[in-house]
Amino acid sequence: MKNEVFNGQRFWTYFKYDLTQMWRNHVKAAILIGFSGLFLYIIGIAYNAVFNQIWAAPGFGSRVVVFLLACFALELFQTRTYGYLTDRRKGSAWLMIPASSFEKWLSMILMTLVVIPVAFVATYTIIDAILAAADPTYGQLLVGAAQTAIANVQESLVEANNEYSTTWSLGVMTAPALIGYACNFLYFLLCGISFKRNKILWAFIILFIFSIAFSTVMTMFGLQTHYDIEDFAEAEDFIRGIIGWSTTVTAVLAIGLAGGIYYRIKTLKH
């Protein structure tokens, strides 16, 4: 008798189906977001050719801005990846697929936190490398710039640690960033499968209300707390405490959002 909660073969079959459906349903959006660097390049080349009579690729700064905008668009896009579940016809058909709620939830989490981001970064990086190899005016690769920035930060941390006897490392900053990314993606995913219409609008309304409430609580806490920092060691402890506290809160939120997604799947009815 097969396990009703999780069966490896059944999950793998559903995951492949989920991956196929994701591509079929969102290929246009995937191209628009993943190829945004190429679109910028074409627009930049055309603009310089028409108005400046030169062949020149867009500047590095504009490329970074477009990449960051694409990352933000990818977050918002999570409201659409499984947004069809709120549709009566498509959602009902999804409920009839022979897989457990846990298997559907696990596939959804893997698709949201691993497959989609990795595919986006790989696509964007490959296109960036091809353009840099094909056009001498293109400039530095985004990956190369990121590696240089990381190396500079690491060198600065080493110098700061030697001078002030601190123990900072990139790992302390990387974990909060990854947890924050997971929290953002899961939040927009949950909004996508919870609201039938205006999914992004409701997501921002909830964020606005939450930010006001959080700021109010933090202000009240801040007015009643006094910190007396006398040296770098105490400052380091204080900053590490803030980072640790915020990371813990974000991790709890991410776990809560994942739990909310599972609850929504379990209780989804049409």
C-alpha cells in the first residue's frame, strides 16, 4: 500500500508534470524577465546608433539597475506562478491530480525557492556572458563585478577585524540575505494562491499595514530602551544581536509562510 502522505515515485512524476506546466503557462513572462538584459542591450544599441551615431552598449550602471528590477519582478511574479489555483475550473482540475497535499506543497516550494531563481540567474548570466563576448563595448560581466565586490568586502572585513579585533565574515551577512529572499518569495506565493483578484495589490496593502504596525511596535520599544556603547567590542555585540534577532524573526516568518501555503493547499475548495 502506497504512503498517502509521500511516495517518492509519485512525487517525482508530479514534480515533472509541475515543471512542464510551469513552462507552458509562464514561458512569456519567463522570457520577459530572464531576457530583460538582452532587451536593454538592444534598446541601448538602437538609441546610441540613432541619436549618437555610434555603436555602444548600455552602461554598466543601467545594466545593474535592470538586473535588480528583474529580480524584483521575479518576486512579484510568484503571485502568478500558482495563481490559477484560485480559478474554479483550473483549481478544481489541480485538486484532482493524483498526488498528496504534501507532495504538491513540496513541489511548489522547490519550484519557488530553487528552480525558478536558479533558472533566472543562469539565463541572465549566460546572456550577459554572450553579449560581453560578442560586443567589445559591452563592458564587465555582472558576475565578474559581483566577484570583485565580494573580494573587496572580504578584504575590508579582514582589515577591520585586524584593526578592531572583531570577527566579521561574509557568512554573517549571507544567511540573512538568503532567508530574506525565501521569505519574500513565499509571501508573494501565498498571496497568489489566497486572493482571487488583484493579487499584487493586496500583497502590497498587507505589507503596508504590517510595516506600520511593526514600526509602531519598534518605536515604542526604542523609546523605552537605552544602549550605552563604549567600545568597538560592545558595538560589534550590539550589531550582531540586531542581525541575529532580525534573521531569527525572518526565518520564523518564512516557516510560518510555508506553513500557511500548506494550510491553503489542504483547505483549497471550489
